[in-house]
Amino acid sequence: MSKLDNFKKFVSNHPEFADYVKKNNVSWQSFYELYDLYGEDDEIWKKYIKDDVGEISIKGLLNTLKNINIDSLEENISSIQKAVGLVEELTRETKKDEEKINPKEEKIDKLYGEV
């Protein structure tokens, strides 16, 4: 695979580069020159890659939603609910067992008066 093909693959994995080119009048040639000089893993790309979690594109959101398997999601939620229910039940049983082993102490002098 040529370096240009690798660059195209790199850019396709980072659609925010296209936005940057459109908004900032930067040429693809300058991006390619940076890629040629620094490669894919250099720190230079951080300023072009959006890290802002609050900014979500509609297209990205729709692609994510499209890839969700609803049946699998329902199964996972059901499994989590069962696990939480089991933990609640075990917690209740443990609490009851502790109360049987260590009953609440009542002061004898309160029950029978001071001795």
C-alpha cells in the first residue's frame, strides 16, 4: 500500500479533518505533508482531532445507533437486572443472618430496672 493510500485511510478514520479543511481553508496537501513528515502517531494531530465529548455530530450518532443490536442490548440489560436482584437478595439474607447471630443487645437495667 502506498503512502498516499495510507494517508487516505488515516483521513477516513478522522472525518474531523474534512471539517477542519473546510472551516480553516487548509489544503489537503498541507495535511499530507504533515503526514509524510510526522506519520500517524505524532502529537501534531491532537490539535486537529476533536476531543470535545459534548460536540456530537448527527451522522456519528446515527451510525452508532444503527450499529446497536437491540436484541443483544435487551439481553444485556436483563442480565444486569438479574445480577442486581441477586446482589440485593444476598445483601438482605446476610443482614438477616447477622441479626440472628448478633441480636440487638438491650440493657438489662432498662428492662428490669437498675440492679
